[in-house]
Amino acid sequence: MLLAEWFADIKADFILNFVKDNRWKLILSGLKVTLQITLIAIIIGVIIGVVLATIRSTYDLTKDEMRGAKKTIMAILNAFARVYLTVIRGTPVVIQLLIIFFIIFASSNNGVMIGALAFGINSGAYVAEIVRGGIMSIDRGQMEAGRSLGFNYIETMRYIIIPQAFKNVLPSLANEFIALLKETSVAGYVAVNDLTRAANIIRSKTFSPFMPLVGVALIYLAMVMILTHFVGVLERRLRNSDR
């Protein structure tokens, strides 16, 4: 009897939070916004990360060979990259989101794009260090081998160093993207109707926190598991390509 009553309560709670007044549409809309923010932020983060990693690794690998204006320019760019990494990694993502929304883009109402930009800028700092670590982990003999084949520095990085580094950093990049997906749950701080905010809206209407919050947690868990699965498939294919 107790089990039957428990199932009845769960069913009634589910209907109240998701079926009544079509509240499931709030969850679906929030999921769409969360995926939009995450996808755009990943693209922004990868672009920023690769650029910064290239600047830092190039300076570290060639600073003894560079001369004149080229060395000065690279030193300035490297210093800028270091400041960027220090500031972004040293401050909470929520504060960065609030600063970008309420100060830098105070006149804009596009919360989705602002949120994606904020999370992308934050992720770019971590992607940069991940990619730089992968590049620096490649034996310097690989660079010398590429130069001996007639490749210039850029061609050597493109055809020899980067492909090997990508395989090394793929698990770390996957973890960063998973963390980014979960970090977007604070987008509601700037009134973005993402998945977490949708759950809070339902909770405020039904005064029943269990079902919407646990339901959203399960959705996040499912998305993380799917992403982890595809990363595992990609890793296996990369390992098979080495044989």
C-alpha cells in the first residue's frame, strides 16, 4: 500500500509540474536555450583557446630564435595572453557573466548571445591552457623533423604538431565542454530562460520543488552521458587510426 501511495504521489507531482498548463513546454524551451548557449560558447571558446595557445606555445618554442620587431610583437601578445588567462581563470564565471551583461552590454537585451559570449570567453582560457599543454607535450624532435622536410613553422604546426596534440588533449577538452554545459545553468542570473530557470519558474508556480529540479538534473545527466559516449567513440577511432 505504501509503495502504491508513493507512486500515486509521484504521478500526481509529475502531472502538476509538467502536464498541467503544458509546463513541459517551459522545459523544452529551456533545453533549447541551454543547448544554443553551450554550442555557441564552445565555438567561441575553441577559437579563443586555439589562438591563445598558439601565441603562447609559439613564443615559448621560438623566443630564442626570434629577433627584432617580431620578437617584440610576440612578447606583447604573449603578455596579453597571460593577463587574459590570469584574470579569467582567477574570477568566478558568474561575476564575469554579470559584468558582461550589466556593464559591457548593458544596452543589449539579447541574453542568449551575451551568455554564450561570457561562457565562451571563460572557456577559452581553459581551452588555451589545455591546447598549449598538448602542444608543449610533443617532442621537440617532431618540430625539427618537420622543418627538415621543408615545412615552415606554420605548416609544421598544422600537419605534424597539432594533430598529435589534439589526440593528447581530447579527454581534457571533453571534460571542459562537459563543465561548460553545466556552467550554463547560472545563465538565469541575467534573466535567460535556460533549463535551470525553467525549473525554477515551474517550482514557483507549483510550490513543488522536487519534480522540476530533479527532472532538470536528470536532463543534464543525460546530456553529459551522451556527450561522454560520443567522445569515447571519437577516442577509439583516433586510437585505431594509429595502428
